[in-house]
Amino acid sequence: MLPVLLATVAIVAPAAQVKPATNTKCPVMGEKVDPKKSPKVVVRGQEYYLCCKGCAAKLEKDPDKYLEKDGTPKNAK
């Protein structure tokens, strides 16, 4: 009997390809963010500041709800 090898492969964009966060409001809740303290998440190669860690899961789950096609947060206006 041959041993079975299972591998998990994660495809992650290299750090050099991730665009740094520039948003001043949380894309999910619209609260002001502090670049020095706010949690961050990377979605579609773009980093975003968030008002809290709970918003990361929401943004990752449904980015089209919160982001324009070009990656700009819908509430940035």
C-alpha cells in the first residue's frame, strides 16, 4: 500500500503586489479609522483599514456589497 499525501496550497499575493490601505472610513460600517491602530484586511490585492476586527469577515465574505469594481469603498463619497 502506498502512503497518501495530502497538501493544502494557499495562493497568496506577494506582499509587494498588495496595494497599501488609504481609506479613512471603514468600508463596512463607515466609522473613521486610525491608520496607526485600526485592524487591516487584504481583499482582492488591496489592503483596507477597518473600524473593528468583526468587519474583516463581512468584507471578505461579500466584497461587492462594500467595494466598487475598482476597489474604492462605496461609502468613500
